[in-house]
Amino acid sequence: MANPMLNEKKLRAAADSDTAGWGAPDPTTRAPMSDGPTSPWNPQSRTMTVGGTASATAVLFVLLMAGAIVGWLGVEAPAGEVYKFPTFAIGGLLVGLVCAIVLAFKPAWAKVLGPVYAVAEGLFVGAISKAYETYYDGIVVQAAGATIAVVAVMLALYGLRIIKVTNRMRRIVIGATLGVAVFYGISLLMSLFGATPTFLSSSSALGIGFSFLVAGLAAFNLALDFDFIERGAEERLPESVEWYAAFGVLVTVVWLYLEILRLLAKLRDR
């Protein structure tokens, strides 16, 4: 699933929200901190940090892996053929989609819905991975390794400022991501009537090129995620924003992994 949610508008919404402990005072009007005994500690004064976001992201990935193990074990594929794809995996995909839609409007709920999304999406990711592995031996390890490599490279390029997230880049990436999401949605509706675009699953040059393009777009979304986290920490947003940022990273990485999995399958079919 594409992730256009970590953008300037959401950064402002996270800072301005006054519900569920997300009220972030304006840095220009914030009262100076006092260590005196008459000033009680205020837990809402804790702010977002890069380290805190990394910890929240790690928690979500652990939950994702736990769900993925269950999804993997739920697929019945004796003799190299998938005989049963678990219904709960499809349910997990739908639950994850609902969580993503809700969080697009209620980012303050990320601390609760983020873990729910991780487990639910993990069920689907594990099941679909087992299905691919059944027909393409070793493809899951290759896709996971490639995903980790892309994340590491994008993090290095962003950290070294080789890739700089500008407003223009942000608009282009988000616009293209929304375009892909709409295209996938239309394709899904068309498939209900037996008219799915053939290049989505074919190993033709067009199909492979499209998968390369979408995987690259997912990679550039990682840069936007890193930028969101860095700016959130610099602007001292509330600590709870860490969970929304972690959720955004998880969405992007899952999307990247699934696109790489699809791309590798196409390349093997050549």
C-alpha cells in the first residue's frame, strides 16, 4: 500500500491536535522548563525524538513478523501447490486497510491502531510470501534481503544529504504515489469483472518496467518518511507522534517488500 500520509499537512495536524495527549504548544510560547520542587513533572512535555521513533518502529516490525509467521503457517501448500489460502489473511489485509484509512484522519490513534495494523498486515504478508515461495523457491529471502538493502541505501543517501527532500520533490512523490494507489484501486475493481490489466502480473518488458517504477517510487517514499521524522524531532512535536511516524515507515516498507516480491517473480518468469 502506498504511503502519502507523512507530509507537511500531517506534520501540522500532529502538532496542532489537542486530543489524546497530542496538544503540542507553540514553541514560541512554550514556558521555560523549571527544575524547582514546586513544578510538577508533566508527562505531556516529553517530545518526539529520532531514537523514540526508531524504538516504536522496531516494536511494529516485531508485531508484523509475529503476524507473518501465523500467516505463513496458515497456507496449505503440499507438493509445491497452494491448496488453501487462509481467509484470515484476507481479513488481515482488510483490517490493515481500514486502520490506514482511519489513521489518515485520526493520526492521534496511531499508538493503538499502529500495532493492530502491524499484526493484521503481517497475516497477509506472511501468507502471500508463503504462496510466492511455493512457486518460486528462495524468492522470499531474496525479496527480504533486497528490501533491507534498499532501506539501508536510502537511509544512507538521506543521512549524507545526497538525497534532499524539497517541497517540489515531496509534491512529485506524493502525487505519483496517489496516482499508483488510484490505478491499483481501479485495477482491483476491473478484476471483479474479469478485466485486469495484463501487464500487472505479466513478465513482459512493460510489466517488469512498471514494477521497477513502482518499487523505485516506494523507495523515494522512504526519504519522505525520514524527512518527516527528522522535522518532527526538530520541531519538538509531542512524543506520541513517534507512533504515527513509525506507522508510516512500516506502511512504506511493507509496500516496498511486496513490490520487490512481485518484481522478482516477473523476472523469474522471463
